[in-house]
Amino acid sequence: PAHPANAGLRAAGIAPRWRLREVTLAGFGVYREPTQFAFPPGAAVIAGPNESGKSTLLSGIAAVLFGLPAVSDPAKFSVARFRSFSPPKEFWGEIAWEEDGRRFRLRRSFDSHRVRLEEETAQGPHRLFEGEHNPGARSSSESAFAKVLRERIGLSNRELFTETLCIEQPLAGEDG
């Protein structure tokens, strides 16, 4: 059962707090092979030398949640920018998070735009959504997946996610 405070938040259209537990990226930027990152409870600080994949990890989280448009311009947030240079065997991402003591896992194929969102329960995974979510489609923001995502995390828009919850550097070539 949901925490009573979160029921009020949901009624007001606000998602409860959630905590990122892990991220796995495959074929995404510098992460050619499947690479998993685990996040401890509390705030996370990602530090490392230039070109080590810090910004790519942040972009990967956003890409798993909101999709990666199949645009050929590598200056834009797109498949062309983030697919590993040497053709990877796999091109997907997965994130897992906690919310109110409940655990969720979202997996996305960046090529096919297929997504699967599951709640991890004691009885095994419970599928909440499985299907296509094409971020380049005109109705993307009102798709069935966008509605489910908005119910879970309170957002269904990459720009709002990064402006609200993340500190990132702009992509080279972007205005700003």
C-alpha cells in the first residue's frame, strides 16, 4: 500500500519521492558493453576525468525514461549522438528505482522504442506497461507510456526532468 502522504501528493498531481537504485547502459556512448551503475541511498555525486562518461550516464538515464529520437543529427539528443561508435551488439538501457518501499524497473530498446515497466514484487515482476514509446512521434507526450510514467515519477518530459532534477552541461551545439 502507498504511504498516506503520497496518496495526497498523487491526488494533487505530484509524484512521491523516488530513489534511483541502478542504471545499466549497453551500446550507449562510451558504454559499448552493458555497464551497470549502483546508486547508494541519498544524494549521488558522480565525479571523474573529462570524457569518462559522466554526462553520458545522465543522458542515458533521461534516454531510458523518455526515449531517444531516431534523428540523424549528432548535435541533438538522439540515436545518432549516443549510439557507440563501433557498432554495438546491443543498444538499450535499464533503470531501477524505489518509491514508497516499492521497486520498479524500466527497460528500453533505443532502436525499436520498445519499453517494459515492471514492479518488482515478492511474487515476481508485475508488468505495468509493455509496448512502444517513440519519442519522435507527434503524440509522444500523451501516449499510454507517457501517462504511466507521469503516474510513477510525476514527469513525462525529458526537458522538465533535466531542468528540475539534474545538473548537466549542455550538449555541444545546443543553444543555451
